[in-house]
Amino acid sequence: MAEDRDLGAMAREIVDANLFMTLATADSDGRPWASPVYFSPADYREFFWISEPGARHSRNIAARPEVSIVIFDSQVLPGGARAVYMDAHAVELTDDPGFERGVELFNARFPDPENHNLGHYPAEKMRPPAAHRLYRATATGHFVLDPAGHPDGSAGDHRAPVDL
């Protein structure tokens, strides 16, 4: 469907244009928490970020790896919002076979650390006993705010599923 391709292109553009994503987690009792994190995407399905393992969202992931993600431009005026929403599964990559690849992907997104105030993160800065760890969320579902609105014509936002 042409509409699906248009929505997919829109989703990819949103991901490519933003450096922050909002990561929504919950603890073992279901208490929610949302955190903005710098991220690096891979094929619009994997999302890498660096966090302290003691941060609330990191502790939540250890207890409950199911997360939600939203990527959006917070500078647009009401009515102009474009966003990508994702269901995902998150893990700390310290002992994961994908760790080295994740390090490369994260650092490739931020090649000039001075522009992002991040510094370069070699692998040893993301393994114990270092203060930070590398995480990956793998999206299991993607949705976008459909600019055409709700299919039934009703008012309000409509999130349409999209394949990326």
C-alpha cells in the first residue's frame, strides 16, 4: 500500500532526525518511569543507549525488560506533532554477543563528541567496573501518529501500525 510506504518513510525520517528518545519502563510492581536518552538506531529495529546501571530506568529493565519508546520533535506547535511509538524488549549488553557491535553503532552516531558533549565511549567505559553500561532495545512493533487522522473520521490522535 502506498499509504504504508509513506508512513514508513515518515517514521524513518523521524528516527533519523532525532538524537533523543523517551524510554518508558516499569518496575517489578508496575510503577512507570520515563527517561530521555541519547540513542543510536540500527535498521529502525534496534536502539542503543548508554546509562548508569543504578539509574531507575536501568533497574526497571533488569526487573522487567518490556519497554515502550517514543521518538518525537518536542519543538513543533500543537497539531504539527509527528512521532514514532514502539513496543520493545530491552537488555543490558555487557555480556551479550552484540556488545562490540553496539559500541560501534553508538559511537558512529556521535562522531564529533564535542558537538554532543558525550565524549567517546570505548568498550571499557561501558563494562564493569565503569560507571556506565550499554543497552539495546529491540522493537517488536512500530506505530506513527497518522497525519490523516483516525480512519473513522473521529477527532483525536490515531496511531497507525507501520512496518519498518
